[in-house]
Amino acid sequence: MTNVYEKLGVKTIINVAGTSTRVGGALMPPEVVTAMSEASKASASMTDLQAAASRYISKVTGAEAGYVTSGASASLTLGAAAILAKLDPGLMERLPDTSGMKNEFIVSREHRNGYDHSIRVAGGKFVEVGMNEQVSGAGVRRTEVWEFEAAINENTVGISYTATSTSEPKLPDIVKLAQKYSLPVLVDAAGQLPPISNLTKFIEIGADLVAFSGGKAIRGPQSSGILCGSRDYIASVALQHLDMDEYFSIWNPPEDFIPKQKIIGIPRHGLGRGFKVSKEEIIGLITALELFSSGKYGADYEQQRRYLEYIADGLSGLPVEPRVIIPDGDSFPMLHIVLDKKTLGMSGFDTSHKLKSSDPGVFVSEKLLHEDTLVIHPMNLDQAQTEILTTILRNVLTIN
């Protein structure tokens, strides 16, 4: 039977690149697909639905409130807009024009990346601190807390922080400094799940707003994300995101979600209106978050390890060294296939390109291609795809 992709002339692929958006991200569990289908059959107030989502996100993250966004990047834009405008409808109307406003976000030079657009779209301006000396080979020190403090001035509106396992300075030290100057900290934790404990970690440390992807390890809709944190900031997000074609006098948002008494009026469609999320995506994301936060996905890791071991065994006798990597704690196992470039006559890049051109195409994680290593992420595999993948890998890696 022709599938929906074939109808459009698009061939499906074997995605062992993991959660990467360019290959469609994580496959959604059946429970999520079913919930989204059910949501499509009825209507609901989007304000009430986001308010209910906020309560659930608050429960699992420990934050005061939360919001379902159209991805982690949108979460950063909405978070920056909330920090810039707070609960002032007049400032919301001005964004992204921030002339004459506090608009500077201090950021470590090491934390700059392609998602900087997210904050700049809202009108934020970056003030870089530190030097990336370890990468440039010019020194051993990384960005230090005092450099953030030295950059604080009358235009500083907040601190932007990209969370990874090796981020410097450490977030607790940045939060301590920020609190000293009453500055909010916006954390990009898009790819920091699993472990499940990271859902609460950054809020517990004291971050004011934290952005997570909903389409990666949570396995919700690919175009979904989570922003959690301070209740007033989330209320500002809602005001700048929801359809606000309302009469203020008869508009009654849930008080625990948007405190109507704190604002003088409601803005017209705000800066975040272009980041619309559907009722189906909200229901799908919350369903996936419930599965993830309750540990339901943890049982998959053992099966995924077996898939990787099957592949590794299937490559015996070839000029490669398969290494199954088992992480500490609750996280995905990985398979590193180290290529004997000299014997194969192919580099990691050559091999990846050849795999993409196979039928079906195989897309591996490209993080270690420069080391002539293919990284296989198992989250989207089942037994049938594992067998097909092993055959394709053998064909590509066999010397003719």
C-alpha cells in the first residue's frame, strides 16, 4: 500500500541520527498520535487549554508555570519577549523595537550559536563576555563569573545561558550573580533531556525561564516545545502568543495563568503570534511529557541496546570497530562505528554520503564524522529496521 510520503514522491529513510529535525526528529509513540487524533475532533478555548498545560508543566518541572510553544527556539523568542516587556502591553506592542528600553542580554562568547536569532528576533541585543581560548589554543581559561558582573549596566535586561553538561561558568554561580542584581536568567536546555531529572534541575538551581524541545527525547510533536518558569513571565508569554482579538471587559483568563488585575489592557496580536501551536500539538506534547516524566521510555533503553548489539555483531569481519556505548543513568545507548579509513578507502564523510544514497537512505549522526566514526542513535529503530540497517551497513562497508 502506498504511504503518505510515497504519494508525494518522497522516499522514507532509516533515521539513526536521533532527534535531529532535518530527518524528522523522534517518532511519536502511539499514545501521542491517538491523543492528537482525539483532540482534533473537538474544540476548546486555547487560553483554557494553555492554562491546563501550564499546570501540568508546573507539576513536572517544579516551575511556577509553563507554556507549550512551537519548539525550543520559539520558547527562547517568547522568553526573551517576556523579559523585555514583562506585563506591560505598551512595550509588548513595540517589540521588536527596543530602542530606549533595557534590551541587553549578557552571554558567554562560548554560548553563542545559530539559535541566537531566537533572542534577537524579540529585540534583544547580545553583550558577549569571555574568550573562547581553549578552542583557539590561546589559553586555558574559560568565561568566568566576574566577566558577567563587569558587563552589567543600566541597559542589561537579563542573562542568556546555554546549558550543556560542560557549560561554564556553572549555572548556580550565574544564578547567584543574577539574583544579586535582580536579573532574570533565560536557559536554553533544548537538548538536555534525558535524564528526567533535568526537567526540574534548572528551575531548582534558580533559573527564571527554561526552554526544552518537545520533539526530541520527550517524543512529542516535532514542532513543539516547553517554556517553564516564573508565573508573571509565562503570563507575558501567553499575552504575546495567544489570539488576543478579545474585548478586555468580557475577557476572563484563568487567574492562576494570566493575572488580569495586573495589566491595564490586552495587546493586539503580539510578537509571538507567528509561533502558533494547535490544540492537537498541545495535547500531544502534554501526553508525551506525561510518558517521559513517568519513566515510561526508560524500558526502551534495554531493547535499544539489543538493537545496537545486533548491528555490531552483523558487522563482524569488516574493517570497522563497533563500540556500543552504555551511558550512566537514564539515557540512550549509542553505537560508534569506527572506520578503518585506509583499508576501506572511504572517510566518515564518504561513508555517510553513500549511506544517504542507499535505498532506503540511512542518516547517521554526523557528530564524529571528522573522526571517521559513524554514530548510530537507536531511538527510532525497531527489529525490522535494525535488520535492514545492518544489511545496508554491511553492503556499504564491504570492500569490493
